[in-house]
Amino acid sequence: MNSAVYQLRGNRIKLFFMLAATLLFAAGFFIFPIAAVTGAREGMELCAQIVVPSLFPFLALSAFLVKFPPAQLLFRPLNPLIRVLFRLPDRAGAAVVMGLCGGYPAGAQALNTLVQNEDLTKEQASRAILFLVNAGPAFTIGAVGVAMLGDAKAGTLLFIAILLSSLSLGFIHARFATKPEQNKKKERFQKQPSFSQSFVYAATTAGRAVFFICCFVMLFSVVLQMLQASGFPDVFSLFLTRFGVPSELSSCMLPSIFEVAAGCCAAARADILFLPLYAFILSFAGLCVHFQIYSTAFAFSISKRCFLLSRIGCGLCSALIVFILTRLFPTAVSVYAKHKIPSPAPLHSPYSAVILLLCLCIFLLSFKNSVDSSNK
């Protein structure tokens, strides 16, 4: 009886906070309309200049490698390691590689395709998504290491740290799972798609995923701009400093919670050169990436609590690893690196317009195909 009462109270409190957040978010559009428009424009610029060019090729490659069965021959040497370390079937090789090296949503998309093809169980996918969320080398080394910190070696150490942290997390989770069964080759041979079908599937799937990712990036950019206009980040930073948190660190905590790129930029602009902080931000990934993962992996369920705890644990582990690596391989991070942070080009440039138009066309075509197939 008491447990039921506590559960009812908990649901009411949760509902109250959800309604309050919705009301504040809606009111923000009327109170800070200029900030909302600015946030949407900056989000679109970020998508056109960084998100689409850096993610679409990896997402398309990930979808093709998972969909086209002969491509699995490339990952056959890794099959014994994947079975032993992560207790996943052989068909998960492409998903593991792309999840670790292809950018944040690449692993979720690959796992989603494997579940749809019945090559991976929903339980295995729900476990694998806890560690197959990793920043790609282009963003970690190029954007964070070179552009923000002014040192490619620092970016390389960050990528190695978050990679080792994800591998460690996957190994730990696998110790509580059963060993996978061997794949049935005859059934897979009968249902394998052709090269052209796999190619079309990869393009449409990647386009649809990038479209939804851009929607989340723009939405969180709007939220951050409205919060900035309201003065909440300053109040939040002042509140943290009362508990002994340095002002430089408190200024980048709120952006890091919401969006990974904004968090890294805020840390660089505050002249924070402590690499473990960047490792934690990259591994935690921010709520924007979390929602991207939830929208991409729709074929299986994800425990929000386990996923959040896994991101925090992975962040702490990567921070510890990069702290050790910097002692073994010192870096020369520049104190003037913040002046190197590139600003996105204006959205009215032809390059940006073409990218957004192509992304929208791919999404509409994939949506039309899905509707036609459901009506048959």
C-alpha cells in the first residue's frame, strides 16, 4: 500500500515538473522571440556546416555495411573478439566498429538495422547501445583537438581515451550477459538484399537519421539561446561558485549538459586546458545526443536511467584514462586556442542551402517509400 502511494506521488511530481518545463519552454518563445530565432538560425548553420557533412557519410556507410551481407567479410577477423569481449553475434561487427569510430548516432542506427533484420535480439541491442555511443575522430581530433585546443595530439589522446572507456564499459556489461548463439547462414543467404538495394537503403536511412538529428540540434540550440537570454546560466554559475566550484568550470557545465559541441566550445573559451574535462564532456555527449539516440534506435527499447548512468560512468572512466595518458605523453595545448574556434558560415551561402535541400529531399523520399510500403 505504501509503495503504491509513493509511486503515485512520484508520478505526480514527475508530471508537475514536465508540465512546468513545457509551460516555461512555450513562454520562452513569447518572452525571448529574438533569442529563439537566433538559436534556430545558429542550429541550422551548425547542421549545414558540421553535422551533415561529418555525419551523413558515416551513417550511410554504417547502414550499407550492416545491410549488405557480403560486407561482413571485412569484419570476420573481429568476430572472435566481439564474441568474447562483448558477447555479441558475428553480425554485430559492423555495428561495433561504426559505433566506436563513426560518430554518436552511427552505432544506434546500425543496431537498429540489425534488430529489424532479426540478426540481433532486442536485449542484445539494448545492452550494446550503452557503450556504442562514441564521438568520431573527425570531431574529436579535428574540431576539439585542432580547432579548440590547438593541438592535434591532445585530440588524439582524447579519442583514444573515450575509445578505451567505451571498450571497457562494453566488456563490463558483457560479463552479465549470456553468450550469443551462432548465426544461421542458410537463412541469411535466402534473405540477403542486392548491392543496389543496400545502397538505396543506406542513402535513405542516413538521410532520415540526419534530418532528425538536425531537428534536435536546432531545438537544443533554441533552448540554450533562450536560457542565455533569461540570464539563467549566470545564476546557475553563481550558485555553483557558492559551493567552491571555479567560475570557469561552472560557466561550461550547463552547455555541456545540453549539447556536446556547445560544452566543448564553452570550456575552450573559458581557457580551460584540463583534458579530463573535455573527455568527460565527449563521453557524456549531452542530452541532445541522448535524444538523437532515442529517436534513431526505435526498433528496440533503451532504459533511460541505465543509459544516463552509463554515459556518466563512461565520462568518468575516459577522464581518468586521459589523465594517465597526458602524464605519459605530455601535450602542448595552447592557451590561445579559443581564438581558433571556427564560426559557421552564414546559412545563406549556396553550399549550406544545397546541403539542407538535399537532406530534406532524401527525408521526403524515404518517408514516401515507408508510407507506400505500409499501405501495401
